[in-house]
Amino acid sequence: MADGAYHPGENDFLKEVATIFGLDDRCFSTLRARFVEGAPRDPYDVLGIAHDASLNEARAAWKQAVRDSHPDAMMARGVPVEALKLAERRLIAINAAWEEISAQRAA
């Protein structure tokens, strides 16, 4: 993403590297969604839970992810500004994942 674009060749290369390091497809997809703008995001992967997790488990994972990624908490830890920007994007994804899962369960 250094050049602002994510090319298919880069995806193939990174997928191969992920395989070498023993990362499964779900883990690779989760990481790609976190760092590549516009990459598909599975809300369950964002929260790090199984698709059959209960709503209470999803809520607990969401709360923990918010605590871990909240920019205010990270600022208090003294992380650099660049990390705060990433934390803000991560928090948006975490909240969107929770909203999607809770809406699915309510329907």
C-alpha cells in the first residue's frame, strides 16, 4: 500500500508469504481487510469470533476490541500519531462489525 494501490500480484505474493508463515485463509483475509482500503471485511473476522458465536460472545469481543483499539487509550500509552490514525480506522471497522452482527441477529 506504499504506492496507494493494492495490485493482484501483491495479493498473490502476500498470500504465499502468509502460507509460508502458517497463516490460514481467514487470518490472511482479516489482516488484508485491516490494512487494505476497500478489501472485503467479514464482521466475525474483524471481531475475531466464530460465525456460530452467540450474541453475548460477539458483544464481549466487540467491547474488548474497543478497549484494546480505542485511540484515547492508545494516546494515553504514548503511541505515535501514525498508530492513532490506524487505531481510528480499526475502531470504525470494529463498530461496523458489531452493528452488522447485531443487525443480522435482530432480523
